[in-house]
Amino acid sequence: MSRRGGLLLCLGLLALQSAAAQQQLTVAAFPAVDEIVKAAIPAWKRLHPEVEIKLVSRALTDHHTAMTTALSTSAHLPDVMAVEVGYLGRFAQGGGLEDLSRAPYSIAQYQSRFVAYAYQQATNRRGQVVAAPTDIGPGTLLYRSDLLTKAGVGEAELTRSWEGYVAAGVKIKAATGAYLMAHARDMKDIVIRTGIQPGEGLFFDSRSNVLVNTPRFARAFELARQVRQNKLDAKVNAWSSDWTEGFKRGGIATQMMGAWLAGHLNTWLAPDTRGLWRAAQLPEGAFAAYGGTFYAIPRAAAAAQKPMAWEFIKLMTLTRELQLGAFKAQDAFPALLETFDDPFFEQPIAFLGGQQARVGWRTAARRITAVDVHKQDAFADEVINTELDKVLVRGKDIATALADAERLLRQRAFR
């Protein structure tokens, strides 16, 4: 080879190396998923030093609004997008995400490694798996042990049944002045998540039949009405300043939510209440999920990027160390089953008075039943909340409220 030819070859190789060095993978996320991604970048760089991670982070609602627009216009799409479970239904049914069950992804080979219900949540009615689960939110009942002690109420009395939970709230309110819960809507939210049969979602079944005018919803509305009639709710919304103050000042005795809430209470919502809270399973043997995060690949994203996008998703969802790291740092309860034998689950939680609460949350994660998602779930939630408010505030008849909700949802079910 001539000297000139050798020089050209070297220049060509350098150009290729430079192009490889500039390869970039764009990941769109929201808090605290963005922090989890940042923490995983060193592990990623060890495997793929030539690929930079470009993280685009927005607030939760802004992120999903941006992703909805990007998917509908096929513009400004990331290579990987994080999706919160509440938005998964509309994305899953819309056809804008890659089907990870097909080659070259073939996610089914990893199905047994994920918490069963989380994997099922990402599977649409056509059998397509549109996202990979990374964290979950097993439901728990957090309660103020000092307030229960003052009221002479034990945990068993609080959790035996939903009616017993309300009755315990009456005793707590009389003895301490504290409300049982932040909002009566919280009661409805959990009860409609119990007793769901295979092939059913919260509001629709697998054939888009509307399920709201049913005994499940009637009981949820009735219990919520009992809470309001007995003045057991503070009438404050989650994440509001009044909600936070209720925790700080001992004005709210219990909260049903994902296990991750204990971490939020400890780190920023009510850190001065350390040691006063305890965790229990939900009343009446219920097991339900609150939240959860998934990673997906937009179908219209650059094809050349998709193999690397899949490598990133596998790293984030199937790596024990990263899953446990996110759990310890961000209270992101892992969707990866092989993490469940880690000693971290048995460690006492100081904020919960030294309770080994993660053991109970692990049990709940294994017991939660998959709930089918539907593209109209978010709209249905708004409709049901509106009708519940009419029952609680205006005294509307429950049967009429549910019939009205059913009528409206039938009009939107197949859109």
C-alpha cells in the first residue's frame, strides 16, 4: 500500500471512530426517574463508552404531554421514553410504541424475571408488549401509631375490613381530632381496585365494555360517602400544601398509597414525624398497585438507534445492582424479581419505628393481580371523580351517578 493510501485509510478510520464517539442516545424521563438514569450512566459507559446518554427531563405531566405530541407527530422523538403507568393505557393502544415481544427484542424470554402484574400492564389487548417495567408501587396503608394508641385502636381493627376501617376512623377522630384520610376520594380509589377479575381493567373490560355501573363501584362510592358523612376526611388533595401540612401536624391519621410514600414522608414531606408512622397491608386483604414506571421505544424513532435503545432498557430493567441502587436511593421498588432476596428488604426502617416494612411490601408485590389498561382510563377517572363529587357535595344518588358515568363512558369506549 502506498504512503498516500495508508494515510487515507488512517484518516478514514479516524473519521469512523469520531462518528462512533459522537453517537448519542436520547432518553426522555421525569423526576425521579431522571436521577436513576443519571446514576446508571457510569455502568452504561463501561459497556458502551462510544455512546453518550442525552437525558431530557421534564415534570411528570409536561413529560407525558410532550411524549403524546411527539408520538402523534413523529417529531422530536427520544430514543427511549419513560412512561408512568397512569399514561401507559393510551400509549399502549395508540400504536406509537415498538412491540417488544417481537424480534429483535423478544422480551418474552425475560418475562419470568419481572413482577407478573407489571409485565401484564405493558401488554395490550393485541398481545403486544409495548414497554418494559422498571419499578412498581405495591399499595400499603401508612398510619400514625401515636394517634391510634391515643384512640385505643389497634392495627387489626384498622385493617380487618373496609367498614371496620371507617369505624376505626370515627374513634380516631373523636379521640384525637385527626382525620382518617386526606380525601374521601382515596377510599373510592382503592376499593375500585379490589375484586377485579381476569380480563378486566378498572373501568373497561378487554372488549371495551364499561364496568363502572357495578357492585364494585357502588361499594366504593358508598364507603366514600360514609367517610364524608362522618367528617373523616380533610377534603384536601394529594400533593397539595394542605396535604403536606396534615402529615406534618398529625392532622391526617392514615394514607393509602404506594410503598414509595414512606420514603417521601421521610425525606421531604414530613421528616419530623420520624418514628411515628407504621405500615400495614391494605384493609380486607386487598392488594393493589399505586404507580409504576416503564421504558418504551417509539416506533417512529430512528431505526439505527433502536438496537442501542434496547440495550439501554435491558440495562435499566434487568440489572440487579441498578435496580437495587434505584430502590435504595429513590425508593423505586424494583420490578425485577431477582432483587427480592436481597437483605435490604429485611432491614428495619427508622422512619417507620424500626419496622421491617419492605417484607410486607414484597408480599404485596407478589399478590397484586394484573389490571388491564385502556386508552380511555384517564378520561374515565375524571368522569368517575366528577360523579363522586356530585354524590359527596350535592347528595346525588349513587345509582344515578354511576348510570350517568356509564352512559358517558360508553360514548368514548371505542374512540
